[in-house]
Amino acid sequence: MGGISIWQLAILVLIIVLLFGTKKLRTLGTDLGESVKGFKKAMNEEAKPADASFDKVEQKQKAQPEQEKSKEKEQA
């Protein structure tokens, strides 16, 4: 009673196809798919360099205390 039946969905799809045409809907679907692929690719490319730079920062932070300890030993 509260949901959409299969017949209502079929009629809705038929009306949309009649209004826009199959060629226009195919083009729209292709464009939408390419946009989603581009967005996912950009998100993955953005995440990788950030992780790599984070690893470098961690390594530098770990190396700094060791260098300070060695300098203190040399001074003593």
C-alpha cells in the first residue's frame, strides 16, 4: 500500500523513455558513469601521496630523537 508496485515502476520508466528517448538516456548514463570513475580515481590519487608524505614525516620524527641523543653523548 505504501510502496511502489512493479506496474507503477514500469509505467514510470516507459514515460521517462518516451520523454527523453533512448539515445539521450544512454548518453546521460555514459556521462554519469565516467564522472563517477573520474571522481573515484581522483580520490584514490589524492589519498596515496598523502599517505606517502605521512610516512616520511613519521620517519623524520623517529630519526630526530635518535640524532639528539647521539649529539648529547658526543658533548658529554
